[in-house]
Amino acid sequence: MRIELGPRDVGKGVLVMVRRDTGAKTTVKLTDAVNSLKSLLEDIHEAMFSKYISPSFNYHNPLFIKHRITLLYNGSKH
């Protein structure tokens, strides 16, 4: 996730969020930024998790193992 916020954006009361996984840009109002950011991060998480559970994924990858341990520790059911 990249957040773009310049002087013109502040003047307009907006910021731009850019997904690093897809490159998609979203312009949101500053007043909605926190909720939009939470939602977008959840979407990114789901997209990344979908890649992990694909049949071609290497389940012995240390990053996957660390991710699963973190989810289990945090009580997630994914």
C-alpha cells in the first residue's frame, strides 16, 4: 500500500491510495481515509491469502508457514 498526499490533495481534502499488488489507485476523502484504508488492507490480505491457498502454491515456503503461524496465534480461522 502506498499513500500519496500532496499539497493539492490536502487542499481538495483527499488522498490517493495505491495497491502495490495490482497498481490500482483509489482517491478517498481525508475524512474517510481510516475506514477506506482498513477495507483496502483487508482486500489485499484476502487477495494474498487466495494465492497461498491455490493448488500451485508451495506450502513448504517459509513465508507461508510464518503467515499461518501468525494467523493461528491471532485466532484467525483462515
